[in-house]
Amino acid sequence: MTSADLNNAESMLVLNNVASCDMKSDKYSPIILERQEKEPLDVKACAIKNLKKHLSCTPTKAKDLLVDLFPIIRWFPKYKWKKWILGDIMSGLVVGILIVPQSIAYSLLAGQDPVYGLYTSFFACIIYSLMGTSKHISVGIFGVLCLMIGQVVERELQFAGFDISDDINTTALSNQSANVCGRSCFAIRIGSTLTFMAGIYQVAMGVFQVGFISVYLSDSLLSGFATGASFTIITSQIKYILGIRIPRANTPGSLVKTWVHIFKTIHETNICDLVTSILSLLFLVPIKEINECYKEKLKMPIPGELLVVIIATLISHFGQLNAKFNSTIAGDIPTGFIAPTSPDWSMIPRIAIDAIPIAIIGFAITVTLSEIFAKKHGYTVRANQEMFAIGACNVIPAFFHCFTSSAALAKSLVKESTSCKTQLSSLVTALVLLLVLLVIAPLFYSLQKCVLAVIIIVNLRGALRKFLDLPKMWNMSKVDTVVWFITMLATALISTELGLLIGVCFSVMCVIARTQVPRTTVLGHLKGTEIYEDLRKYRNLQSLPGIKIFKFEAPLYYANKGLFKVALYKQTGINPTLVVLARKKAEKKNIRELKQKQTAHSQARVKPEVTLQLSCGYQEFDIHTIIIDCSVIQFLDTAGIATMKEVFNDYKLIGILVLLSNCNASVIDSLCNGNYFDNGYISGLLFYSVHDAVKFASNAHQTNGDHEANTPC
């Protein structure tokens, strides 16, 4: 088919096949839709234009780039001091009070000293307030990321020769590069280097605008991942609650191995740590429940973590629990800041792969929370800028002895509920942390680690409560529920990194399976209307005599072309291939019988052609037309086009007409380019609604009788 023929074919399709039907009349009034002519694309000119646009530098463009990179330049001059300042100060103070004990606690989870958690939260708050576009999220330490960092830190400490079951600041036994500092120093070197690489990945994703990666992390997948990681986090904190020393397993199946070690050493439980943990739990859980139940009535949440930290520290200090009962404590928390140092470049080859899932999870959590709060409060966030912001929150603090940060749901909810208006509240939170770092931090010397472990476990209540939502999730989407379970189990029982990978792969496989094994239906007609729906779903629908309407609810491509044909043959009850084969067999049988008759009765001179014509009548079918509703077929590939042509030709051989309806422009173009209409029957094959196709088929059958439906074999 030449280009001119193709253009003519498309014109004929528009003029002859796009028709409207009056319900009171069988006459058609053609609707003429003129296709837009595509202008030829000048690749060279387009490339030059884009290069000039992106590579040119003007004062205006430089200013816009600076404002986009630092949104505070845009919103701070417009700040409404009288209306917003009190709300921002209040939310900043409340979040700062909550962040202090959580920063100290989550440092434990990341395998770091408490002061490094305070550093991380401090720098993250400052940088995000300058570069972030969300007004309500609180950026700082996130439990799942701390777990992933802690696993890498433990692995590298073990590789360097440290005893990972011992929290004492000892030197390495073997690795010469680790002998320059103790365990604590080497642990933060690992954490900051890992953080630097995660930040580099996030900035690179922002530069190349590959934020679309996060769309593969569905809500059910992230929820299952967080719940599975919560089991691992809880397991890792049991040793502090019981006051025992056990090795931290970093191999797949670490959850089970850790519990085996716990039960083997449970007889060594420190009663003082256990009692303190139980009392802290009994004190903290009710406060959390009160905050949640009365969050609309309380002007600010009760700072349960801060109260339990203060009370436990005082009791531990004056009761000398460390000296009398050998209870593990936080130890010395220095004031001020440590001089910045660069990451350990020699360590990058070992941890570069570990930083990838940390970077993706950190970005996905931040963007998801940003969009949730932005939608709720009626403003917009820029996902690409969020990637730059969270990347900067990791790259820059990596030089100041910090570990990975991201948005945290619990603190963000508190920030929103305390009348936060802008990112200025993050600067207020940073001032609270600065006060702690310069003055208050040493006062937490006697704080027991078991109290920090309780704070971590209590803050995982939200993730564990997802089990209560499973019945509702199952009713809404069974596939999402299965994705949640697979991700949760893989994360908990195998490892966090492999669990995330398994969850993503399984989720993608579910999407592919939905297109590879789609739903297929036969449509019925609601009398007196132009409505056609699934016969199996509704009772008051009627089957049309002589017409089958088939609907395929997926793109038609190489992976599901076989299913398309099988489903079509099953739903219509006619397999044209088998019909043609049966006719050929009957034809051969008739020829054999004719030859036998000629041999037995040589005097009877009957021509074989006449006998064959008399013997081989055309089989009658219940249907004369098949209409394929293409409204849900988004695209066709070459295999899909070939399948449509094969179906059309096969049914044509047995006298059944195949019509298409509701095709989008992409499908029509694919059919035209694939010469689907190059068969002399361009007119009357393509319709813009099922009802038009039904009326056409009924008219054609009434006009032509059985001649068009039954052609000689």
C-alpha cells in the first residue's frame, strides 16, 4: 500500500465509517472528522532549539535557576508575619522537643553515638527550609533508613575487625585503615560515606529528572516494606530491652537468626533494664494513645518521649543504675560541633550499591508525604526540587558527621497539627536542636539505652497497625493486598534490601499479568438505549440476534495475542480455524466418495465439480457479525496488528464479518500503517461507538440477506 493509498484509506474511514444513529431511525448521518496533518519534524532545528534553551545563560535565567533551587528566596519576602509567625514558632518548638529524644534513640538503630543523630536532624532542618517546597513535612531521621544504615555499619565494622556485639569504643583488630580511630569514629565514617553516596544518587536523579522511578513504589508496596522493616527494627532493639549482648546478623534471614541468639542468651537478661523498659512502655503508650485520640482538642501533643527521657535520666543518675546493676547508658554526649571531614573515598566501592535503595526509599517517602500535605492544604510541590532538597540534606551533612535523613510521617503530622504555615518552622526546630547541642546534651549521659529502644518500638505502632487495615484493603484490591504481604514477608524474613527488590519485581509482575491475562467479556444491549455492558454483571441486558460484541480489556501485544484469540473463540463459540479445517476434511471426503462412485459405476457420468458443489453446502451459524469493542485497547504492536488481521481474514473465510468500534487514534493509526484495511472492505469496518456498529451490521444483514453471511466454500 502506497502513502497516497494510505491517506485515501484514512479519508474513506472518516467519511464512511464514522456515523451516528438516531434511535428512531436506521438511517445514518455521516460525521466528518478531519485528521490533523503532521508537520515534518526537523530534528536538527529541534535539537539546536533545545540546546539553546538549556545551555544558554542570561541574567534572567540565572536568577530563575537560583530561585528554583532555593524556594525560600521566593516565599520569604512575602511572609505574613502577623498571621503566620506564631503558628510556625509553636510547631517548630513542638517538633524540636519531639525530635531530641527520637534523634538520640534512632542513632542507636543506625549504629551511631547519640550526638550524631542530633547533628543529622539539625543540618537537615536548616537545609530543607532553604530548598524544600513542602510547608508541612519534617525532615530528619527516619526509622527504616536508620535500620538500613545500621546493617551496613555493622557489616563494615565486622569487616574491619570490630566486635559488633560489644558497644565499647574499642579499636579494630585487623583492618589498618580503621586503627586510626575507635569503633564510634569508624562507625560514623561508614554512615557519613554511605549518606554522601545516597545524596549523590538523589541529586543525580534530580539532574537527569528520573523521579519517575518512585512511581514503581506503590502505596501498598511502601506500606508492606515499612511493616516488614518494623519487625526487623523491633528485633534489633530487644537486646537493649533485655540488656543482653548478641551479634547482629547481616545475612538473609537475620530476623530468625537474631531471635535464636536472643533465646540462647535470655538467661543473661539484665533485670534492671527489663524493669525500666516495662515501666517506660507503660508510661509512653497511654500518652501516645491520648495524643492520638484527642489530637483535635489538644493545642499541642503531650511530649511523652521527652518526659520519659527526663524521668529515666534522673532516676538512672541518682540511682547509679550503671554502677550498681551494669545497665547500659548513652554515655558522654559532647557539646558543640566536630570539625568537618570528607567521606572515606576508599570505602565507596564497598557501599555504593547499598546506597541505591536508601536513596530511592528516602526520596519516595519525602515526595509521597509532600504531595499528601500539599493536596490537603491546596498548594503544589515540585517533585524534582524535592529530590534536589533531600539530596542536599544528605550530601552536605555527610561532611559534618551525619547519616541519612528523609521526611518522617509522625513528626510531619505533629507539625501540621500545630498550625505550621511555612518552612520557617524548620528553622525554629533547628534552633531547639542547636540549644541542645551547645548546652543540654551532656545531661543525657546517664540515660539508659533500653529507654531509647522503647521509644523506637513505640513509634512503630503505626506501621504495625496496618494489619488492621488488611480486610479493607482486601475488599478494595486483592492484588495490592498480595503485594503488601509479599513485600512485608520478604523484608522481614530475608532482608530489607532484598525485600524491597522482591516487592518491586512482584508489583511489576502483577501489572504485566493484568495485561497478559486481562478480563474479556461479551456485551449485551439495554433496550431503548445506546448502553452496552457485560452480560454476566447485569440482568436486564439482551443479547442481539446474529451479533456478538466482544470486549478485550487490555492492550493487544505480543504477550497476550494468544489469549485474545482463545478468548474471542470461546466467547463467540466459533473457532474459524477449526471450521476451515473441518470443511477441508469434508471436501477431501467428498472427493474420495466421488471417486469411489465413479469407479463402481463407470456408466454414471457425473462431473466431480457438480457433485462437490451439491455435497459441500455452507454451514449455518447463529451469528453473522462480530463487533470488537476496542475502547480499553490502548495500543497495538506488530503482533497485535497481525492478530487483528488474522482474526478478520479467518472469520471472513467462513462468512462472518468483523467490525471494530471505539478505537482511539493510536490504534487507528497502527491498523492503517499495518494495512489492516487493505482488503477492499475499508468502508463499514470501523466505528466510533458500539451502537453505530450494531446498526450498521443489522442494516447490512437485512439488506443482503444470507448472501453476505454465507459465501460458497
